Amino acid sequence: MGKDYYKLLGIERSADDAQIKSAYKKMALKWHPDRNQGSEAASQKFKEISEAFEVLSDSNKRAIYDQFGEEGLKSGGPVPGQGGGGPGFSSSGFSGFPGGSSFPGGATFSFSSNGPGASGFHATDPNAIFESIFGGGSPFGGAFGGMGGMNGMGGMGSGRTRTTRPPKPQPRSHTMFDQDIDMDDPGMFGFDMPGAMPGGGSRKRNASPSKPAAPTEITRPLKLSLNELYSGTTKRLKVGRKLIDGTNEEKVHEIHVQPGWKSGTKVRFPHAGNDVPGGEAQDLVFVVEEKPHETFERKGNDLLCKVSIPLLDALTGSGGKKVVEALDGRKLQIAVPPGVVKPFQETIVSNEGMPIRKDGSVRTKGNLVVQWDVKFPDSITPTQREGLRRVLA
């Protein structure tokens, strides 16, 4: 079964030329390879959308497609089981949009059939179709790479220009490319369009090199101490951003740090980053970075600390307790294990680690893991050495 061109463009079979063109503009922008770099699926979708537009925007091709489908259109005749004599099959070389118009620079939509076995419709390069509608270059690198250099646009070169900030949408997901953009809006890319050709078409201009699409977000580090990650805090950070008119703006962002956050936690401010010509402003994302602590090391939800004991206590099991100051300032009494304590032997204290968040609140805590750091003397006397040999032999 062949492609459904109407479904590809998201239109009804009764759609007129203006609706077909408007649908193509939105879909082509959404699936353009420059906006979906590295995606083979997007490139294929872009080709199919261009092919659908090429056929449905031409009354002859559309009539043949409506009667015989994609297979009949491309084979140059009706597919087996269908009647012949469809409109357009006796013609040769009709091309372009309604009225016979062709692409700038001589490129045309072409379709021909000279009888059985002859080749039928062959899709035109989708980039050529895109350029015929939007002009040369890429619209994703910023205002079409500059519109003043377009040739033959009825005074475009000397026309008035303006800079328009895109309207601020309500906060939503971070990607800037997941919505359709209506190119019929003259202010969408930050300039007026005096002298535009009727119906939204354009003539060829000197194409500027395509620029890579701007990133959808900018990131900034949010450096926090382990104490702040344990108890929570509020941070106020001033960040500068570039506006679409070339000026800079500074804004203070308030972040409420929640107990239990970890390194890598992201705090997103939608559309608070740099303005992007023709699109939504970038998201501003703060990424938590944990500062080193002099006493504790975080291991997931557990806290690790080392407590020193002399070799004599480790060997004789003198017991007793050691004091460890918790991140919230409490003094914890940690009992030295009875018997011989081996270097880096561990004592686990439950529920004295980092807060564990669940469903928006702290439900429990990890463990405090105490490693016993047995301190050996730097030197011993010969008498002590002999004594140890007798005792430990």
C-alpha cells in the first residue's frame, strides 16, 4: 500500500492550496534535518513530507494520485486492477505548482509518462523544495542567515527591519523544537517581510552557509556543601542572559535546595536562558555539584567517616566511645568495638546518613559508616619490640 500524502501533511483530502502550503511549512520545519541532527528517521520523514507537498500542490499530480495512488503515480500508469485513462497520463513533462511555476534557478517538479513502461513521477530533492518556500540557507541558525541579501524581493534589501522577542510561553518541557512554528507569521523570525511574493513564495537569493541549531539549554554549576545537601537551604544566584536584540539582562533566580539532593540533580528554569532567533529562549539549568567535606564522604545515601584509635586500644579492646559531630551539629557517641579492632573495620550506625526523599518528602535516612583508623607508632624501642614478640608469638 502506498503512502498517504494527506496523512503525512495532516490535512483532509478536501484541503485547498493554502492549507496544503501551510501544512507543509509546519511539518517541514518540525522534521528538517538541521533541527534533528543525526536522526535518520527525521530525514526520512522530511523527504516524505516534501514528496507529499510536491504531489498535492500540483493539480495534475494530485488528480492522478487521488485516482491511482502512489503506485500509479510513480509507475506512469494505473496499477494492476485499476482502470486506465486517468487525468494526466497522456501528458508529458508537466511540472511545478499550480500554474506551471518552477523552482528558482531552473529546478522544477517533473512528471512524465509516454506510455507503458515509461518512467512516472520522481520526487524532487526535498532541500530544493524547502529552499523554494523559505529561501536559501537554513532558518535555524538565526533569522535565515540575514534576509537583506535576498535578490529580487521587491525592495527587500532596502526594507525596514525590526527585532521582535518571541512571546514567552508558559513553562513546559525543555526542548525548543517540539512545537509547530507558523511561518505565515511575519514576526516569527524577528523581521518584517515587505515585498513578499503572493502566497508566501520566494525567489532565490545568495544562500548563506547553514549554521548549527542553537542548544536548547544552558547549564550552570550549583556548588553546595554536604551540610547544605543534608539540611537544605535557599540560594539566590544572579545570571546574565542575551536578548534577541543583542543586549544583556541579569536576573536573580531563587533555588530552594531540598534535603537529600545529590550531585547531578538538575534545577530547570524554562526559557530563562539566552533568546534564540525564531524559537523559544533556552532553558537555564543548574546542576548540583557537591563540595568536598573535611570529615564525611558521601556514598549514595550513606555517610562515611574515619575515626582514629591508637594501636594499644585496638589490640586491648579497651572499649570506650568516640564523639562524631553530625552534619546538623549533633554530637554522636560511637562505641569502639570490643575485642581486637582491625584497621578500617567498620561500625554502622543506622539512620544517621543522608536524608532519603520519597514522594516529595524525607521518609528516612541512610547509614553512618564509621571506619576505625588504627594509628601505629612511628617507632618502638628494642625493649618494646622484644616484649611484643613474646606476647604475640
